[in-house]
Amino acid sequence: MGALMSTGTRKVFITTKKLVYAAAGSGLLLVAIFSTLITRAETLVTLRVYLPAILRAVDFPNPISNPGFEEGYSGWNFFSTQGGLDIISSAQAHSGLYSARLGNWDENYRRAYISQYVDVPVGRPWLTFWHYVDTPEDYCPMFTRYDFISIQVNLYEEDYYSLCDDVDHPNRVWLKQAFDLSAYQGMRVYLRIYFESDGNWASDIYVDDFNFEQ
Ligand SMILES: [Ca+2]
Ligand SMILES: [Ca+2]
């Protein structure tokens, strides 16, 4: 039985039928008279509504190690043009105290990445994470990359997005990102989140709370 969702009471009418007979006799003649007695009574019953068991919330394990960077660099490979040890940061965090800072507004021509091997779950192939962008780039024509994030699987770029400060890309707020990796369901892959900036107007970006979702 599933989870109890609600209870309540309701008046219902109960109808019962009962077979009765009466006998009447007169001399040698005995007549049996059969009849159906119908009674109707009002009663109060308790209603219980249950969710089907398959709809109950289930906490799936997160296949990504140290998804919120609360254990520092554990579980991740990391690289940056500043030596890599500038990535884990407490300057911003979507959860906990830490996030991974891939961009840096002090550094043009920056390259940085975090990566790890991960088993892409069957039925939950959407890679999700949260980002916090702070960039002076405010002109981002489509297909042009000044400063950008690249989502890579087995060193192949699955998707990318440019960092931009405009009405469609609000800055200095945590926003959830999602990428369809359904082609890799059930496979162990090398996942890499890569950042690159060009020669001026350096961008800052923090990422946190990686997971796979349905
Ligand atoms: Ca965190
Ligand atoms: Ca730039």
C-alpha cells in the first residue's frame, strides 16, 4: 500500500436486504409467505486516500562525487591557468560553504576545468548544476564565444554557453543549468566542465551542486 495522503469522513446510506418468512396456518392448510425486507440506514464511514506506491518520492543516489564541493577538491580533477588551487572558493555558494570558481575577473585568457569519471544513470540523463555569473560582457551574439562554459563528455563538446550580462542572462544570481546526456545513459564517461575567457573583459563564474535528473 502507498503513502497515506488524506483522511476524511462521509455520510453514506447502507441498504440491506433480508429474506423473511411468515407462516400462517388454517386447519390442514399451511401457507408459507416469503418476503424481502429492505432496510436503509444512515451511517458515518471514514475515508482514507492512498497514493500508489510507485508515486512515492525516492531519493536517488547522486552519481557525482563531492557534487557541492564541500569536501574541497575530493572526487574532482581540476586545472586552471593559475595552477588549479584557486578553484574551490567560499566567496559564493549555492549550498553549504563552497563552490567551484571556474572564471575569474582578474584574469583574461583564463582556462580552467573540473572533471571526473561518472556513471550516467539510466532514466536520469540530465546533467544539472547551478551557476553564478558575474561578467562585464554584455554583447553576446549567437554562436560567438568570448567567455564561455563547455560541457564535455569524453573530451567531446556536448554543449556550451557564453557568459553574458543581459536581460536573458541575469548576472549575480544562482541559476540552474541542465544538459541532456541521454546518449550516455548507463555508461561510465569522463565528464568535464571547461571554462575559457578571451583577452578582455574577463568573466567570473561559480558552479555548485551537480546532479543527474530525470
Ligand atoms: Ca556547495
Ligand atoms: Ca571576456
